[in-house]
Amino acid sequence: GEKTQTVVTPNLSIDSLIYVDDIGMAGKVEDIEEVGRKLKMMEEEKRFTFNNEQGKTNYMIIKTGKEEKQKPNIVVKKGKVMETTKYKYLGNWLNDKGNIELQLEELEKKVNMFATEVRKLGKEELLGALSTEAMIMIYEKTVVPTITYNLECWTHIDEKNAERIEKIQGGILRKALNLPATTPYWGILKELGIWPLEKKILYQRMMLYESMIKSEAGRLGRKVIEAQKTTCLRNNWYKQTEREARKSRIDLEQAETRSTEAWKKMVKDKIQEKVEQQWDEKQNRKRKTRHQVGQKFERKNYLRKMGIKEASRTIIRRLEMLD
């Protein structure tokens, strides 16, 4: 039959994404129905079986305007393929609004679990004075990658959802360190030397861009980025990446000429500068963080020598959270 393709930009279309046990396709109703015909053909010619239960084989309609929903008619041996409003794909939750909200809802449910696991692995009774350093390291190496997984791939995260992401991190750190709920978020970050997650996602985005743009010419990710570069459309992943880079004074062109190590260092340095600038703008004149003025945005040495309980009390004193 005819090829089923997704239009990525006016000058690039890609075939259906086919994995060992998964077929993905995005497009108009007629495109999805063509995939349905191919599923039926695969069942007849190759004896495949497609499970039409909810969460297995479904279609999802993302509304982009006020027009009436057009629903495709797809039937496999087990019956009709039904619509879903949410779907977990490659580790991320997608919804019929086409935004990141469902993914964040799932993460918000896990705040207590993340904090409990971090405390358990960094248990003071076992690690003593090393427990605070261990807990922070465990958080950075396991929890942060879980929270930010694939978030660099979203075209744009709006301000409201960016704030929700920071609240997730703030909630975990306060609970893990047993800090009052009113402890200033940016004050905690500066004591621990941890970036806001917005900046962690920006770093991952810059690394993804460099990886794609340096990959072999025929790689799909590179072809998508190169097509997005040349289109007049403004709302795509590359154009948003360009805007984000500009805010932190990162020159994207250097990703193609610098070594990977040099690119990493340059991006980290630029983001660190931006974090310092943001702290000055947000916190410099606030009473609770006045003891941090003039100090570098890095982990404080006392945290490397204290157990969690003493470290928590010290943070509370330094941020003037005592009654």
C-alpha cells in the first residue's frame, strides 16, 4: 500500500515509527486509517495479532482548534480500536491536549515516595557524617534524571508548568531534609548547590542538540532539526532551542565546531552564570537569604561533614526559619 507518513515540516515527512512490538503514527484521520488498513494486512499476511484493549492499541486525538473531532474507523481481528485521552509513550505520559500536564501530575503523586527513598538510601544511622553528602548525591543521580526524563524533547514548557516542575523539586528536598514547608526554594538550592530543574532541562536540551547535529547525516533526529532550521515556522523544537540558548548567551553554532567536552563545559558555565544572575534578581534583597549574599551558588562545605539532622538544623538557622 501507500506509505504512511507524518508531516514534520513543510519540507520533511517521515514514515511510521515501527519498533519490535510497537507502531507509532501521527497525522490526519485518513493517515491513521491507512495505518489501520496496514495493521489488518499484517494480521492477514504475517499472522500478527493486535490487542485492542484500552492501553494497548488506541488512537488519540489532539485538538488544535474549535473544529469538531474527526474519529478514525480502525478495526482489527479483536474488534474496533478505541480512542484514548492519555497514553504512555517511551516513558512519558501524553494527553489529548498535547501538553505536559499529565506527565507532571504523575510526578507530583510521587513526591513523598522520592523523598522517602532518598532518605532511606542516605540513612544517617548507617552513613553518619557522610549521610547528607550521600543523600544529595543520590538525589542528583537518581531522582533528578527521573523527573526530567525526556523533558528536553518537548518543544516548549510554559511558565505555569515550569513552576510546577520546580515545586516538585522543592517538595522533595524539603521533605528529604525535614525542612519547614515555607523554607525558601532558592535558598535551599544555593545551600545545596543544585540547579533549578528548568536549567537542568536546558542543559539536557543543549546536549541533545549537539548529539543530533553531529550525528550521521541520515539520522532522523538530525534530519528533523535541519528541516526545522530552514522552515519559516516559529513554533518547533529547534526554534525554541535557539530562543532558550539565546537567553543564557549560548551560541548554538559552537555545538558543531567544539569538541563534546568543550561544549559541555561552555554550556555548564553559561547556565551557572544565569543561575547566579537569577538568584540575585529573585533573592538578593530577601531577609531569609541575606546570609547567602556574596556566596557562590555551590554546595556549602559544612554539608560534607554533617549528618542529615545537623545539616537540616544548620540550613534552618542560616535561612532564619527558627520561630
